[in-house]
Amino acid sequence: MPNNPFNPIAAKTRLRVNGTLASKKKVSISAYLDTCLVSALVKRDIRSEELTALENILSYFDRGEISLVCSSAVEEELMKIPANYRGPHLRQLQLFKSIPRTRPGGLTRLTPAGVPGTNFDRVLWERLRKLLPDVADAEHVFIAAQNRVTHLVTVDGRTLLKHKAAVLKMCGVSVVTPLGFTHAAVIAS
């Protein structure tokens, strides 16, 4: 695997969320769970093998074998769902209650002289916004990259999975389905 600053597999580091360790054990693979997984579970819009893989991912996390993180805005995103459909989504979200939430860091950087300078996070953000039509999708990838998460797990075939090669090249985050992540987790262990 090439030396990639976004790749915690190579660095063997632990994921940090808001300054605290997301896992008590040292793990070599991490994943960011996309909010669309909640909707896919509610709508039953997920293939049975993907559902089984997602359940396995949650089990690996519970045993401390992998690090997981999701957006701090997951509840915010679900609140955009019309009220008469929102309840099942919020109940399904309970599956993810033990997963640490994280948010994007700042997009401005001051130089030693106190003036704004080049911020590589801003450059990445702007590139992601050009690539991905949905702001929330760009934010999910951005948060994963900032937290050096190796994989973004999703069932969003319209945007994220469609652009997975470009995302990987741009920031080192591998966009995969739940089944794809479980295969990667087996290889990494």
C-alpha cells in the first residue's frame, strides 16, 4: 500500500474524535457510516447481504475490532425528513447510538504572521464540492478524510459510490458498501 498521509492502516493509529479515543483497543481499520444507511434500513432499501454485512460491522465495533464514526449532523439530516416519516428513522438511529459523532474542523488557517494562509482542508473541501453534487455527501467525505478514516460505508449509488475512484484519489478515503467494508476488514485483520 503506498505511503498515504490519510491512511491509518499504514500508520497504525487510533481514531480520535473530539480529542478522545474512539476505541479502547488499537485498531487498524476504521469506517465512517453514511446517514443514508439509516434510511436504507427503514425503507428496506438494502439487499440482504448488505444488511448482514452492516450488522457484522456493528458487531466488530462492539467488540473493539474496528473504529466507527458518523456525523454529528446525523440527527439534523434526519430532521429534514417530513414529520410523518421521521419516527421510524429516529428509532432506527438507535442502532448507531454508541458510535462516536464527529464534525468537520475549521476551514481557515492563520500563518505565523496572523494572516489567513493556504489551508489544505479548504482546498480539499472545494475539490469535494466540485466533485459531489450534494453538500451533505461532500461533508461526509470531508469529515472522514479529516479524521483519517480509511473507509466511508454507504449504499448511496447515485453519488458517493459513483465517484468512489475520484474520492479515493482525492483524499484517500475508500467509499464502499457494507459488504465491501467487511471484505476490507477481513483483509486488514
